[in-house]
Amino acid sequence: MNDRPRVAFDLDELLHPAQAFSHPSQVVNDPDLTLNEKRAILASWASDACAIEAAPELRSNANGAPVRFDDIIEALRTLDKQANADRHRRLERRRRIFGSGRGSQSGAALQ
């Protein structure tokens, strides 16, 4: 049914995305994740980035490099912009499809 190969699901990677992604922008650009999954992963990463000083591994990426909280927040903002653009495109499409039909019916009734 699905042509994509099945990838083993690792709950730990979802709970601690820094173990699976090198940068928050990788989450944003991942085509296999839904918008809500991306938000959940970035929110988890933000929570980890604000972790206590005794757990620095939660504030670094899969390569061990530190991840800036600002980069995570910027990734979340990018997701919001994408979601708003998608909503706007759907609304415009509905207006084109349904708006023109109503106008032509109204005009015909007036003549």
C-alpha cells in the first residue's frame, strides 16, 4: 500500500529530538512529519534546551554541538508562517471556486 520503506520507530528520538536532528531547521524541512509532529518535536527540544545546568546533553544536538534556544523558536515561527500561508492559499482557492459561482447566480437573477 505504501511505497515508502518502513523506518523503525524510535520513541527516544521523538522525546529528545536533538539525538535525531542536527538543527531545528531539519525538523521544519522534514517532509515525513506533519505540522503537529514538527511542533511537538520543536517544543520538546525547546524544553530540553531550557533544562537544568546538570544536563548539558539535553541542550546539544546529535553531533554534540550546542543548539541555541533562539534557533528553535525561529523554527517554530517558520512553521507558523508556513501554516498561515497554507491557510491563506486554501481560503483563496475556496473564494475562487465558490465566490465566482455565487456572483454569476446573483447577476443572472437581477437580469
